[in-house]
Amino acid sequence: MADVVQPLVPILGPLTLVFVFVGGVPALFGIRNGYVGSARRRRQKQEGALEQLLRTHSGGALPIDWMHFADLPKQHIQDVLAPTGWRYSHEDISNGEWWLVFTYSPHTPYTGPAERLIRELAAADGDTYKMDAFRYGALGADEFRRIVQEAGWRPGFRITDETPLKRDLELTEMPRNPALAPLVNEYYNKHGYSPLDPERILHMRARQQHWGRKSTGCLGILACLACLVLGPLILALSMSDLARDSAEVITFWVGSGITAIAVALIGYEIWISYVQRGRDIGPHEKILKELTKLHKETRRGSGVADPSRQGR
């Protein structure tokens, strides 16, 4: 068996590390790479080409070969052209080509992406919702998040064709639920601030992002260091006689020992971060979970007494 595996060692080691670092680790920690990152770059390039086409075109009709802008939704193209007076007219599909034809009609009413987004969010039911955020790509990520937040929703980390939204109960409904008042008052008396104070909630979310980034970075380093053992491990498994190949054995154990020490140090750093996070925002996170659970059990529409505002 060793004779069969031995010739493959120079290939298996690098391939394993390439697969883990280029594919597995970025995907595990949500790092944009591969197709997703390429699609984002293509969309940016196509947006620039569309704007260039718009600046150089003249005439009352504007045909656009959609195959040249395949990563841009049709609605996105309409939103980009609408402010300059172009309105979508019809499609022309023939001979393997797909043309979107626009006509210049600046006085024709047009519903922009911001208004459509507000309407869609107002009609959404439940506490969670998924939407194709690419249909509102003309707004830009910052404006999209602003509108979503003002409508009482919290957007997901990434803007995709299935962006998850969560209703922001902590800032919208929960302050108006009287059943939460006892817990709110108890927390206020102990910590000196209301857990439903909007400024405190936003501060806590900012700290959550801080600790999340720190933990993700530590876990990424930890995973990379752990993967470094795979190469020496493959080498060790392919040895025909470990007792004779003392140099390889020493290399393997020294490398594994150094990696183990590094893994232990990173693990300790993760544990320290976990403890520090608990001291920083742990009580606030805990009470908000309790309040959210109680709110869903006792949903009503009246106001809640907020002790942080009573003395103002």
C-alpha cells in the first residue's frame, strides 16, 4: 500500500492544502471567493458598461443586448436608465439574441426602486422574510440597508438574491408591549439603563459585529493551522517504515507539535474573547432574548413603560 501511495504524496499534499485554503476555509467563514466574487465583479463591470452606453447613445430608441449584461436583472437595468428618461418598451428575442428595447419618454411615470422596496416590505408578513435584493441593486448596498432598517427590518450580512430579513422587534414592537415592563424595570434598576433603549441596542449590535469579526478571524487562523497537519499526516501515512525514516518522523512530530502549540494559543485567544464578550454585552444579550420570547407570547399593540425615559 505504501508503494502505491508514495508517488502520490507530492501531489496529494499541495492539492489538499489548495482545496482547504482556496475552497473550504473561505466558504466556511463566508468569505467571498470563487463564483460569488466573480459574479459581483462582473456586475460592477457591466454596470460601468451600461452607463458608458447610456452616455454615448443618441436617438429615440435604445436597444440593449441583454446577453452583454447577463448578470444584471432586467429591473436593475430599467432602474439605471429611468432617471435619464428611458422607459422599457419590449423584448426582441431572435437568432440567439435577447434585446431589451427602451424608448425615450421622460414624462411617463415610473416607480423607482426605493418606493417598490418600501411597498414590498410593508406587504411582508411574519417576523422573517427573504427577498431578491438584486432587483434593487440600483439603490446601492448602503441605501438598501437604510430603507430596510427604517421599515423596521434587519437585513442579513450579505446582499444576495435571497437576502434574509428579520423584523426588528426590539426597536419597533417590543417597546410598546406592556407585558415586558416588569423585566425592563428590573434590568433598569440593576444596570442603570433600559434594555430597550434604541441607542443601547444599536451600541450592542455594533459590539456584536466587533466580537464576531474577532472570533471569525481567530477561527480562520485556527482552521488554517490545523490544516497544516494534513500535509505531514499524508506524508507519515505513506511511509513504508516509520522506524527507519527517522528524519521524516522527526519532521512530522516537530511540525505537529508546533502546530498544536499554535492551535492551543489561538484556542485560548478565542476563549478569552468569549469571556470578554460576555462581560461586555452578555447581560444585554441575555435579557433581550428573554424579552423577545415573552413578547412573542404576549404580543399586543399598546405602549410599554421605559424607565430610561421617565426621568427626562
